[in-house]
Amino acid sequence: MQGQDTAERWQRTGSATGRAPGGVAVTAISLCGLVLLWVLAATLTDDAQVLPQPWDLIEPFVQALSSGELLFHLGRTLGRVAWAFVLAMSLGIALGLAMGRLPALDRWLDPWLVIFLNLPALVLIVLCYLWIGLTETAAIAAVTLNKIPNVATVIREGARALDPGLDDMAGVYRMPWATRMRHVVLPQLAPFVTAAARSGVAVIWKIVLVVEFLGRSNGVGFQIHLYFQLFDVAMVLVYAFSFIAVMLAVEWLVLQPWERRVRRWRG
């Protein structure tokens, strides 16, 4: 009985945290397997100009870090990601909630949503640069416009799934709009918001790199473009993996704990 109780406690803990026991170890072993695959591929290639070994990136990484160049360009890219994320999430949540709650508005705007969902990101980036110029505003606008339709689509489905019984209860108690949003609507939308946020971060930073690659004078995408022209594979990998490491830290330390927290009320 004691062993069964312990197992049940472990199961409840895993459900509450979103991770099974040993999940960290599995992640670490999986990443080690990826590194070993990289080592094997680099050994078979036997050409550092094509694919350097992982340890060959240590020296250029330290040099870029000590010179301040790496942190500067990482900071500029993260700033663009943050601006685009906040704007895309704010506008996308408002649009998706309105479309999910107002069927008439949804019928009018649904064709627009479908068009923008299928409009290639590259086209929007080029158009923003042509219309606005090679400016910071154009870069952030291009990324934001690319992500708003995806956020709105996810939030619209969440708004459609809201419990009508809770809406009726809020109406009976004559809850003010702000109170109803805080205590009735947003807790139900929270899983959809977290899903949109996680996919949003994953997509936005990739689009930001393309924006920087095409038309900015700083940032990780600009540096990758520079070292691509110089055929410097090692520095391309240094900047790529540095930024991937930052985004993985955001995913594991911020988004996943937040997702587990907002799902906890569902039991």
C-alpha cells in the first residue's frame, strides 16, 4: 500500500508539473545523442570548412563574447523579438476573441484571416521594406503582421469553446465587463493563450532572423548573413546556437512553467 501511495504521489506530481519523473535526464541524454551525431557527421566529413567539430566553436565563441559583439547582436535581435511578440499577442488576442464571440464579425473577417495565414512571410517582409523603408519600424511591422493571423486563429477557437453556462452565471450576477474578463473568460482562454505564445515565440524569432538577414545592419540574422558571405561556417554556427540557447532557456524557464501553472486549475 505504501508503494502504491508513493507511485500515486509521483503520478500526481508529474501531472501537476507537466513532466514525468526522469524527464530532465531524458532531455539531457537526448541532447547528448544529438551532439554525438554532430561529432560523427563532422568526423565523416573531415572538413572544418563544411562542418566543424563542436569543440572547434569554443574559441570563436569566446572571442565574440569577450569582444562584446555577440551580446550586442543578441540584444538587438531579442529586442525585436520582444516588440513583435508583445504586439502580435496583444492584437491577435483582441482580434481572435472578438471573432470568436461575435459570429457576424467572424463571417466578415474570416476570408481576410485565411488570406493572411497563407501569405508567405517573405512577401510581407519585402513589402514592408518597400513601403516603409529599411527601418526598425518596417522590420517589427513585418514580423508582427506575419504572426497576428496565427494568434487570432488559436484564440478564436478558444473563444468558441468558452462555457456558455459560465457566461450565463456572469450575466445573472451582473458582473462588470472587466471582472467577467478576469474571472470568467481569461481563465478559460489561458491554455489557448499559452499555446499561441509558445508557437509565437518559435515562429517570431525565425522570422526576425530573416528580416535581419534581408535588411538590417545588426542582429543575429545580419551576422549570419555576413559570415555566410565570408564562408565562415564556424561563426554562423556560433551565432545560430547562441540564439537557439537563449530561446530554449525562454521556453524551459518561462513558457513551460507558465503553461503548467495556467493548466493547474483543470486538475
